Amino acid sequence: MIVVTGATGNVGRPLTQALAEAGEQVTAVSRHAVAMPEGVRHVAADLSDPASLTPALDGAKALFLLLSGDLHAPGAGPADIIGLAAASGVRRVVLLSSQGVATRPLGPSRVALRAVEDALRESGLDWSLVRPGGFASNALAWAESVRTRGTVAAPFGDVGVPVVDPSDIAEVAAACLLDDRHAGGVYELTGPEVISPRQQTETIAAALGSPVRFHELTRAEARAAMTRFVPPELADDTLDIIAAPNPAELRISPHVEQVLGRAPRPFSDWVARNIAAFR
């Protein structure tokens, strides 16, 4: 049995589906109960309280660990989840980490993730690290303004990074969970092209068949919007990257193709599959 945390999110949802379609027994973990694919067990848990994950780990052989905001919750001990998994008999953990652990190792959120990576390496379990860059699905933050005002508002309009499709992340994670050859692998995941917010806006407009205006935010405006949802240090970390990506953050990684045997999906593919959100 494989446990998928963050099972209702942009990565966890397609990962759960892929594992179920592969014939695996899957336990999907999220804070709240939602509809799951047929045969998938759901357990409600809050990863900022590692002990709440205990029922989900009963009988599990592998764990996909997505910490997200739980990494920054007051009093959270995310590395404790790895110890809990080992004590429960889990043999393999695939951690959704971040490209920034390597490219921006001193950023506050990256320091926290590095500590979890180190705990996993030292756990005695089989492990794989999946380190994506920016997500194509971050464009969903623009969906409401595109629907209601025909506008995308974002900072640094002409600065691009090679955003990765969450479905590619999910497929790589599934391979790591199912195939012993990926034990000890560290996979940096990007899309196939550097694409700026302005270019993403043009791609959305083309898929809609109607104009979408791009409005460039100042850094201060973008920070104020972001800190409504994430801690200020994480907002600053993110803005530092998208304002001035370094050469490592602009590199097109070969790892999606190495693991999956095909090129990563472009942003236009993600838009085509998710265009209903923008209509």
C-alpha cells in the first residue's frame, strides 16, 4: 500500500490516480474528505501534527511526502514524519522538495526543506528526492481575474523560468515509488522552455480565443498579495527567484525525459487541459 499526502492538490491528485490505475492499493491523505478514485482509501490528517498521520501509515510500504505549508506551521516537526514512517514499517519515501534547495540553499524555506532531505537521507529508508522548479499550475492564481476582467496581474512580466507541469511531477513521483532503480535518485524537474508571465498570458489568450491584458505589478504589490497566503519570508524567497533567476534556475533539466522517456509537457499543454478554469 502506498500513502500519498497532499492527495487533493495539483501533484497529489494525478499521482493518486496514476497509482490506482497501476493497480496499487493507495491511501490518500488530506485535511478534509473529498471524492477519491474508486478503490482509494482516504484518511484525514494534518501534517503539521505528525501523529495524525499514524492511521494512514498502517500497513504502508511507501510514502509520498508533500509538506507544503505544513513545513512552516508553528511548532511543526516535519522531519518527525520520516521517523514515524520508519517506525510504521514504511520502506520507501519520495519527498517533494524544491529546486531551490540546490539553487538557493540559504533561503529560509530551502533551509527547512534541506533539513527534511537530510533526515530522509539518514533514515535508513529507501528514498528519492523530487525537486521541481516553478509550477505551471501557479497560473491558476490568475483564473478569476481572467474570467471576470480579462486581465493577468503579475510582477516581472518579461522574466521567465521553465515552469513544470504538475502532471509530469506526479508521473516522476510514481516512477520513484514503484521502481527500485530510482532509489537514491535526486530529480530536478522543469518544463521544456523558459516562459515569462507575459508569454503565459499570451498562451492563455490563444487558448481562449479572446484577448487577455497583462498588467505588471510592482514587487511591493506582489508581496502584499502573496503574504495574504504564505509567510513573508516565503514570499520574499519566491520573489527573489522570479525577479532574477540564476543560471541554474534557467536550465532545462533532462530529468523528466530520463525518468519518463519523453520530453516534459510545455505550458501550452497544461493550459489546454485546464482552460475551463479561465473561461
